[in-house]
Amino acid sequence: MKKRLYLFPVAILAIWLAGCTGSKNVAYIQGAGEEDADEYVQSTPLYDARILPKDLLTITVTATDPEAVQSFNLTVPSRTTGLTTYSQPQLQPYLVDNSGQINFPVLGMITLSGLTKREAELKITDLLGKYLKEPPVVTVSFVNYKISVLGEVARPNTFTISNEKVNILEALAMAGDMTIWGRRDNVKIIREDAQGNQRVILMNLNDRNIIYSPYYYLQQNDVVYVEPNKTKARNSDIGSATGIWLSATSVMISVATLLVNVLRK
């Protein structure tokens, strides 16, 4: 009986802490139910990433005659490590400079900044037309498409995106989701545009219309920051947090002691 009474203040403390965070501030995309699903169905264009300065790209040119396009495929020279020689050709990535251009074999400087992969492929194909008898197949891929997630998430990290398409909820999922202390209504996206201008975009993930935001899909090199809520901010100071915990524990013990004395009578 005494052991169970000692657990009483612990249970009260747990209930008290659980009540500090309202459930209305935790759920994503609030208010979207089946009864009004049709009302919020909107047509949004499919997202397609655009090339920006400092992107790394691989560009492959293929044709039925491999020798005809050989000079347009920039490869890394073979290398030797110890007794092993790596002779398998690897594509040399192209770095998009601050002017949004790459230096392509034979063609020289080409401006690709602001184009989607498909638009870049069509542009290069068109430029190669005067050098080849038949239209080649041009494939453009991102090498360094990555985003970073930090702040009040379970596993802050930088993630490389293989399919070059990720929305903000998927980014949070990769980081293990927000902690209970993260603010859902004020998530920040730090983004740099093609001109090098930095901007901070505020996102309210409690809003059911967030999926229609033009910023719902992240761009390469975006940084997602989840700031702590007021409860976490107040408890960030170790001394203050310790005092709060000791005070709360002291109150719970006093209540438990009072109840024990009442039950004994």
C-alpha cells in the first residue's frame, strides 16, 4: 500500500506535464475532414526543380553512334589505388557558376540557371543539332540536391534527395518528425534565390491549406528550422528548469503526504 502511495505524486506530475501542451497545437493540417474534402480539392501544377547557381549537374549525351557523341561526355580519368585501377568511366559533374552557366564541351558556356531539367535537356539537344546528324538523347541530373532540417526535430541532419522532389512534411519525416516542443504554426524555411538573396519563409503546418502553398515543396539547399514553443523556451535555462522541477516535485510530495495522513485517520 505504501509503495502505491509513493507512486501517486509521480502520476500527478505526469498528468500535469501532459496538460502543458495543448493538442490543438500539435496536429498537422487541422480541420480537414471527409465532410468538406471536396471543398478543398484544388488543382496545383506538378513541381519540377529548377537549376540554380552552385548546383552540380551530370549531363549525358547518347546516340546510336557512340563515337559521334563521345566528345560531348565529360568523364573523370581512371585512377589507381594501391594495386587496383579503376578504369570504369565516370561522368564529371558540371558546377553551375554564379552567372548560372556551365562550360560544356565544344558548345562552350551555356546558361542553365532557372531552367528545369527537361528545359535544359531540350536546350542542349537543340544546340547539339548542328554537330550531329541525328538528334541525341540528353539526360540532365542533379548531383547535390539536398535539404537540411534542424531545431526541434528528433534527428536534425542534412539529407540528399534522390528524386529531386520533397515537400516540407516529407522533410520533417526524414528528420524523425518534430518533438512535442516544436512550433507547428511557425516553421521557417531559409532559402537562397538565383541572385544570392536570402529570405525566410514562415509556414503554418496547422493550416489545412498548407499543401497548396507555393512553398510546400522545398528547393535544393533549403534549410528548415523548427523553433521551440514557449514552454521549451522557458525551460531552456538549466537553472530555471531545475527550480521548476524541484518546486513541482515538492508540491506533489506535499499533496501525497497530506493524502497519506488523511487516509490513515
